[in-house]
Amino acid sequence: CWIGSSAKATALVLSEAASSSLVPSRPFRINAGPVHSYVLMADGAFRYLCELEAGDEVSVFDSKTGETRSVAVGRLKIETRPCLIVELFDNSETAGTVGQV
């Protein structure tokens, strides 16, 4: 999903597709971040994460094919988790977003 803390920039947040010795692969799950973050919807609009409901269509990116498609939200869970600030840079501007650890 494309997630952002402002209209300046968004960051690609990947699913939990990588497995480890502690947890299995969960490609259907995305820990998107704070509820005040924006998410890119399938229609190109942005909404706050806290406004999403099951059945809403969000835009997702396939890192293997480079294609974007829409996916319906199945379930939402809001919980307290540690977060960190991520700064994004290009040639002329800096933008930041907050991500879940």
C-alpha cells in the first residue's frame, strides 16, 4: 500500500511476505502505521487509515511485476505499536511519514 503523513509524498509499505524463524509469511497483512496516515485508494483518492472499512478498495503494488492493482480490505485492527519517522528525499524536497516498527 502507498502510505503517507502528508500530501507531499507517500511511501510504499510492503506486506509481511517474508518469513522468518519467528513468524510465517503473511502476504495478506500490512502494518500500515498510525491512524492519521493517508492511504491511496483504488480510485486514486487518499483517505485516512482510520476511515477505512472492510470492503474498501485500496491500491497495492506488486514488487515482482511492477504492476499496481486494487485489493479489497478484509479486516482492520487498530492497536498501539511503536512507530518511527521515515524521511524521504528527492533532489529538491524532503518529506516525512510515520511507519510502524
